[in-house]
Amino acid sequence: MLGSLGIEIGLSLFQTVLVLVIGNIIGMAVFGFFVLMGQRTGVSQMVMARSAFGRRGAYLPAAIQGLISAGWCAVNTWIVLDLVLALIGKLGYHGGTNLKIVIVLLVMGVQIWLAARGFKSIAKFERYTVPVTFCVLIAMTIVAWSKNNVHWGYAGAHLHGWALLSAESTIMTAIGIGWGCTWFAYASDYSRFLPRAMSRSKVFFASVFGQFLPVVWLGIFGATLATVTQRVDPGALVVSNFGILAIPVLLLVLHGPIATNILNIYSCSLCAQTLDWKLNRRKIALLVGAIALAFTIVLVFQNNFASTLDSWLSGLVMWIAPWAAVTLIHFYYFARQEVDVDLLYDPPGHSRIADVRWSAIFSFVVGAVAAWCFEYGEVGWLMGPAATALHDVDLTWLVGSVVAGVVYLVIGRPSRSSLFSKTYKPAVKEVGV
């Protein structure tokens, strides 16, 4: 579906694939460094943010990431809904809004139940379902590329000049570098369970390749299908290209968004605990599910799938790029990868680290504002003045990260005593549990 966005906005198949490959090489390589942070410290990503932003200062990125996780849960459930409705339509039944809401309730219930059970249940679910999905996707690719009239030389809308740069930069933000960015804030939540004895190079390349391969593969797959249908709607993409085979394909492909949503709900519960909410993870998972459910129902009434998805992705990069720059500089340059983990778990008001590190907050906010100025989204409030002046070229990820990084380098250096400790030791904890 993401790969089809390039075709939707007028790029050729070659241009879409080129942006997809180059962007994900860069974005996923940076993602690998966030994975290493989790392995090094044994700390979830938003708890790690306390080192740079302060004990209570980390509330800001944790709150944003919590909302983002709930939002992703809604977006993915929306995609599941579209796939299920396409399947039911293929069987000859066309339901209304009530059917949509019933399906959303059922799917959300499964997701919440799995996420509330914790990491071990998530890992077990993924271990046994991903190989099956992998085989199905191989079969889908073979069938689609051998049986359908894929337009391998699809030329798009013959864009050139500023129009071409605008389209390419938009796709780079949405599914290129920007797609890698959307995973930064999740990385440590799962890599923290890896032993420190494991080779860092093995962890890095396995995580980078593990992200790059499916994203690029499926992006190219979606783009080629879109050359046949010229549509972004996920259900239409599958049904139009697979005919009667869509029934087993859709049943199995439902796994993807559900598997991703388990991670979203789980990571969102960790964000809530970073905010010092005095609730156990299961109750937080229920709360997250309720928020995501409300958002999903709102999305049910949206008309333009491509526009809504592009706006969602563009908005994500606007905050993630500056946050990522501050986090990486703090951990790898200022702290030299050595953080006293015990200090991160001090209670608020009695913490041995700064309550709020305003240098990190200021750098993040300035970077986010700069990112918005150079952002070109599908809706009015995401069309920044600088992007408009540059003929709608989107430089969200680049400007946001560079501005935040430069500002933090200048004003953000903490005292050495607050960074290093003789009692350093990794820990695997979940705040509030």
C-alpha cells in the first residue's frame, strides 16, 4: 500500500522504486543505532529519553509517542477493516457502517488481548505466524508478477522540474527515510531483551536488513500492483489483482496489521508508565485500545485513503526527526554510550538526574518548528511556508534533524558527572511494574 503512494501522486515505477530503496537504506541504517541503544542499556526507548530530556522532561516525547502508537493502532486497524470488507464483498455480501464497527471491535479485542499478555506472548505470536506470512507473500509476488499485466515501464504523469522534486521528496518523507524514522521510537522497547554478549554488528545488520527487506520488497510489490489498478485502497489492490485467490490471501495477510498493532499497544503502555501513570500494563492496554478504537471509527468515515495516510506519515516525521537527532547526539556523542541506568528509575521529585533538561526540550521544539516549515503534506496545516516557497519540496526529515542536532550540539552538553557512573550496569525493567 505504501509503495502505491508513489504511483498515486504521479511518479513512474522506476522513480518510486529508486526513492524507496535509497530512502530505506538511509532510514533503516539510522534505525540500527537505536536498536543498539536498547541492547546496550536494557531500557525502553522513552525511559532512555530521561537521560537527554530529564526525569520529567521525558514526559514530552513519551506523551507524543504514546499518542502516535495509539494512532498507528487505529490506522492499521482501519487497513484490516478495508481488507475484511473487500473479502466479504468478494463473497457477495456488502455490509454498511454497522458491520464496519463490529469488525473493528472484534479485531481491536484480539489485539488488546495479545498486547496485554506482554512481551512473551507477542514474541510467540510473531514466531509462529511470520514464517507463514512470508510464504504467502512469496506466492502472492509470483502470482501477481506472472499473471497480471504489470506495467513495468509505467511512466507516471511525466513529472519534471519542481513538480518531480516535490513528488519525490513527498515519497521520501512518507515511505523512504521517513518510514525508517517512524520505527526509531520503538527500537529499544524490544532490543532491550537481547543479551549484551551478542555481537553488536550482528544485532545492527540483522535489524537493519530485517526492516529493509520487507519494506522495499512490499513497497515494490505495491507499486507494481498500482500500475495495474492506479488505486491505493488496500482491499482494491488485493481483490483487483488476485481474483478468487484474494480469499485465502486476505485471510492470511490480516496477520500483518494485527501483528504490528500488538507492538503499538505494548509500546504505548510503556510510554504511559514512563509518564508515571500508576496503572499496570493490562489496564493501560485497555485504555490504549479504547483510544485507538475511537480514532478508528473516525477514520471509517474518511473518503481519501491516500491523502489521509500521507498526512499521517508526514506528521510523524515532523516530531520524530528532531527527537531522534537529540537522542542520538546525547547517547553516542555526549554520553559515549555509557548511561547510569539506575538513575533513570529514580522517582520523580527525588531524582539524581535533572528534572527537566531545557536544552534538549528547546532543541527538540526548534527542530520540530523548522521541520514543519519545510513540510509539504496533503492537508493545509501540513503545508509549511518554506516548503511552499520551494515549490512544494518536502524536506521535513532533513531540516528537522539538522536544526535540532546543531542546536543541541551547541547548548546541550551536560556536566560529565551527570552522564557517567562507576556503578553502571544494564537493567531490564518496566517502569511501574
